Amino acid sequence: MSQNKVQSIVDMIALVCSNIAPMGLAFALRTFGIDWLWFTVSISTFILGGMSTVYFFMRVFIKSDTSRPIISKVESLGGEVSGYLASFMLPIALLQQPSAQELLVAGFCLAVYIVILVRTNMILINPLMYLAGYKLWKVYSDNIPGGSGILIGRNEPIEGVEFVVCGQNRVLLEMRG
């Protein structure tokens, strides 16, 4: 297996961990003082997710060259975060003293959710990034490989304006000018 393929897999694992971190915290709060085993597992999931978010930002963006694409079209991805919260995080976080069967069902739902996120390239729709003040947009430009990419930033890109970004593999981070 090539070095790039292994690195892509590691990046996806980091994004998955980052994406389920809020669910881990919610479940940790739910089990605190009731079930120390599940509390430990849940809080560990949250911590691993936070560390994975930091890893992702450092891995993808620290060594990247900057570019200045002129944005031709912008689509907000904010609605997907609401969908994440409503369709996945809330039902699992609301489990009260779950039985083994309920945990099995929750694990199955989590696996299906992760597969869908990865296959639809929506793994970047990540509540931790939103909590850190970042938003996501799908942007289009002739200067982006493949013609489009996901932009992570704090300032909304404007169509027809040059935007300073860094990133790899069509994942871009807004640079402060």
C-alpha cells in the first residue's frame, strides 16, 4: 500500500473520530456517576475526537502551499450540521442506561452513519469545527483541482473574489490576509 493511500486512511480515521466526538461527550455526560465504564469510554471518545481535529488541521494545512482561487460559486454546508445533530447525535445521546441490545443498535447506526459520511464526502461536516468558529462551504473555481472543493473558514467567500487558502485534496482552509 502506498504512503499516500495510508495517509488518506489515517486522515479519514481522524475525521471520523473528530465527527463522533460530540456524541461521545453527550454520552459521557449521560453516564457520569451512573456507569463508570461507559463514562470512561465516552469521555475517551470525546478526547480522541478533539485530538483528531487538531491532528487534521495540522496535517492537512500546516505544510500546504497557499493559493488564490477566484471563487465562481459558493454553497453553504451549514444545513448539514443541523441534520447531523437531529439525525444522529440526539437519539444516541438520549439513551438512558442503555441495555446491551440498545448499545448494539446504536453501534450499528454509528457504523452506517460513518459509511454514509465517507462515501458522500460529507465527513468534513463536523460540529467541532463549527464550535471552534469555523464554517464550511462548497466552493467552485477553475483554480481548484477538480473544479470544486470544501472551504473551511470563518469568513464567507464571495463569488468573483480572490480568496487566499491553503490545503490539499480539495479541502481548503481560509488564510488570514
